[in-house]
Amino acid sequence: METLDTLTSISDSDATLISDEAQVIDKLNLVIREVHDQIGITENLSDVLTSGLDFLQSIYNNKLQDKNNLLSEKNNTLQGYNN
């Protein structure tokens, strides 16, 4: 995001920092759009990865709960033998 802010600041500044020729400004605006698009893609990918990790975590938690239930049943059976 800092890159986008920097490019936008350069684009909006005076001609002493960057040429005010239309071709240069157009190229800078193209770079700004590309950086903005890449940020959007990165945010979308992050959302996809997060939802995938949430899904995997829920599968793991369900399996862990199943194992815990199985162990509780076996523990109850063993206690029944001891009584």
C-alpha cells in the first residue's frame, strides 16, 4: 500500500520531481493502476487462503472431537470393567 501511496504522491506532485509530459504521466498512471490491481489480487488471494484454512481447521477439529469421543467411550468401558 505504501508503494501505491508513493506513486500517487509522485503523480500529483509538481514538475520538478517528475516530467509533466503526458507520456510520462500516462506511464506513471499505468504503473499506479497495475499496483492497485496487484493489491486487489493479493487481498482476494488472502481471503481465499483464509477460508481454505478455516475449512481445514474445521475438519481437523471435527476429527479431533471424534477421537476424543472415542477415547471417552473406551474410558467409560474400562471403568465399567473396573467396577
